[in-house]
Amino acid sequence: MTIELNQVTTLFLAMALLLLGNLLVRKSKILQKFCIPAPVVGGLLFAILATILKTTGIVSFTLDTSLQNLFMLTFFATVGLGASFALIKLGGKLLIIYWIACAFLALMQNVIGVSMSYLFDIHPLIGMMAGAVSMEGGHGGATAYGTTVEAMGIDSAFSIGIAAATFGLVAGGLIGGPLVKFLINKYNLKSNEAAGAEDTYEYNAELHEPAISVDNFTMQAFLIVASMAGGSLLGEAFGRLTDGIALPNYVGAMFVAVIIRNVIDRFNGNIIHMKSITLIGDVALGIFLSMALMSIKLWEVAGLALPLLVIVFVQVVFLVLFAIFVLFRILGKNYDAAVMCAGFAGHGLGATPNAMANMAAVTERYGPSRTAYLIVPIVGAFLIDVVSMPIIITTINLFS
């Protein structure tokens, strides 16, 4: 028997799984500890259930996920609208260094993924899906780029990316604390700031914005849709001008949104309302991920489990060595640098919430770090995609 869900009922299921995931995360300390996103929990549970029902011959599901692209475009547009270049000035020289380190990590993650794909005799783009796409990109990147790669005829790319992102998320939460503890003990590092300083200095412009209203919410929705429309046109024009080189719509939407944000900031700093943009982005990302994960065909990736685990393991080892021997030193070889390494491990293998959880655990025990709490959220949440996207898109076009 086959159960077919149309566009509306598929959306209903996605939102129901998102709410279920929220409930399970609130109830589970383990899920909270590793910052596992609620839509990942709900979506994977359904994917596992659907796999069991299909392989046992009981029932299979056919889902209409045509709305997934709309929510994906919405999310990436909100990321772009949050990337104010004024934040770079706020972070200073260390932010630039940290940002460049993130770009280098994205490049090396793709080099590792593609190189190891030849070792296991799999398609290079499958290896790339266990690179920057799912490591620095997390579940959002794995879902977005996985859809693009599968459209090029690479089966299972999406499922591989989601699996790699999940492994990376857990690894990022596990290694952050031990990594910083090693650095602190080895170099006898101490915080020079008073207790609670991170709460005082943490960058959060939303605290100074007015409450959400119909007017400012509608304006942000307009800017998001304008970015999405501009991104679609940009992607089409780029393909024509470059003789078919792929520039996915969501990439174009993010870059158009970055331009819109910084042009608006130059003339009127009161138009952008980050509370509304963050709300829209969080809801869009939740539905987008839930819809994507619930449609994963787990039975298609069983044969790639070993290569995937090995590639992710190598990614983790490389990040740890790079953080200890390079990043820690170029950031100043002090306590702030050590705490930033914890954040780097979190979002370098998973997501910004992972980075913040890592830093919170470190600063709670060893003392606050004003610099880390300023730089890591700005780069991890907004600026990292600006440098990783060109690297990923170039890799896709090189090996497509």
C-alpha cells in the first residue's frame, strides 16, 4: 500500500514533526547537550519509521515537498539580511583572522571529502557532501546543496549530507570542551575578565530594537521576498553568462540580501528589524529541515556508511590539529583564543548553537571571554556563509 500526501498535507506533516521535535528536545538532556535541532529529531524519526514500514512491505509514503524550495530560499535570504558589514568593524582584526580561518577550513573540508572519495571509489560530489557542505554548513547546507547535487544526477547526495551533518554536530559538541581544556592546561591560561562579562559584551543588536509590529514585520517580509526574487534572476543570468555554470537560487538570494542589507544600512539604519527577520528565518529553517529530513530514503545510504564515517572522522582530526597548531596561535595564544577554538569546533563541524554551547561550558568553568562572545556568533551565524558558498559552488561545478 502507498500513502500519497499532497502539498498541503505534506506541509502539515512537516510542521507536526517540527512540533514533535521541539517537545522531544525539551524533554531530553542528551539532545540539548549536543544542540540537536528539533526538525532533525522529528524528521529523522519519521524517516526511520518510513524506512521500517517500507522494508517490511507494510506501507510506503509519497510526499509532495514542492514547498521545500520556498522555505529554503526564505531562510538563506534571512541569513543574508543579517550579514551587516558594520559587524566586521565591531570585531576588528581578530574577526578578520577568524573569518579567514573559517574560509580555509571550508576549503580543506572539501579537499578532504573529494580526496577520500577517490580512496573509496565513490563520486567526488558524494565526498564533497561530507565536506564543508555538511560540516561548516550543517543540516541547512546539507539539505540545500544536497538537493542541488541530486538534481545533477548524483543519487543519495542529500541523504549522505544529512547523515554527515548529524555526525559532525555530535562530534562538534564532544570535542569542544576537551580541546579547550588541553590548551588551558598546557599554556596555563586564565580569564582576565570579571564573572558575567560575557553577558555584558555579547553582541545582540536585537535587544535594542522595538517590538515586532505589523508594519516592521511586513517590511522585513518584503525585503526577504525581494532578495529571493533577485536571487532567482541572478542565478538565471549567471547561468547564461557562464555557459551553464550552476548558481543555485538560494545562493543568489543570500548574496542579493547581503547587498540589500548593507545598502539600507548606509542610508537608513532603522529599516532592518532583526527580531522579525530572525523569527521568519527560524520558522522557515525549521519547516525546511523538517520537510527535507522526513523525506530521506535511508535505505539508499546503507552501503556508504563506512566511507561516510571515515571521512567525518578525518574531518574531526583535521579540525582539532588545525585549531591547536594554527588557529590558537594566530588568534593570540591566550585564553580568548582558546575559547574561540571551542566555538570554532562547534560551528566548524555543526552549527552556531553548538559553538555557543561549547563556549558557555568553557566560560562557566574557567571564566568569561568578551572577545570570543563577540566574534564567534557574528562569524558563525552570518559571515561564514559569505566565504564558504563560493568554495562549495566552485567544487560542485568542478566535479559535476
